[in-house]
Amino acid sequence: MDKRDEEKFKLDEAKNNFEAILYSFRDWVQNEENIPFVGEERQEEILKEIMEHLDWLDYGDSDTATYKDFNEKFVKLRTEKNKLEERQEESSKREQTVEKARGKFTELREKAEKIREKKDWITEEEVKEVTDKISEVEQWLEEKMNEQS
């Protein structure tokens, strides 16, 4: 393959990658389950931007675009899509982590309340101090969860 063929191949591949990210990102943004991670206003902006890119591909001067042009546009969109997908993933992991934490709070509270049976030198005040601290952390977590919802 000579240099001209190689450049044509790279250009076609960059154009295909760009077009693929446009459709992939559009589908992801339009999925109602993803709106909490995008926001309705940003969703509209992204969809408008995608439509402008698609129009540029179909009716604009994309025929004169270079590999660099397509690649820059692709990277920009992929970066934004990746950020939004990471936000979605973090949200699902957060729910699992919070549930584990809530289970640990219950477990620790039960252990703190039973510890006097085995270690009678521990005072009621010390147990109350520990259970109050558990409640304080529980309340903090609930406040943070409410702020994020």
C-alpha cells in the first residue's frame, strides 16, 4: 500500500469513528435512564451539537476535512461521553456502597450494644459514645445522599 492509500485509509477510519460516536452518543443521551446524569438542558445542547455534526457530514464541507479534523471532533465527543458514562457508573456503585455502609452501621451498633456482656469493664457511657458516633456518621451519609439526589 502506498502512502496515498494509507492516508486515505486513515481518513476513512477517522470519519467512520466520528460518525459512529455521533450515533452512539445520540442514542446514549436520548435514553431516558441517562437523563439524571446529563440533565435535560445539557441533553438538548448535546443533541443539537450532534445534529450539527451530522448535517456537516451529510451537507457540509466534510469532503475537504482532514484526518486531524475528524479526529479532533471524535476525541472531543468521546471525552464528553466518557465523562457522562463515568458519572452513571459512579452512581450505580454509590448505591451499592451506601447499602454496604448501612449494613455495617447496623452491625457495629449491635456489636457495641453486646460488648458489655463479654467485657464488663466497658461503661454504658463508652458504649453510648460509640453508638452516638455511628449515628452521627449515618446522619452525615444520609445528608450527602439527599444532596446528590
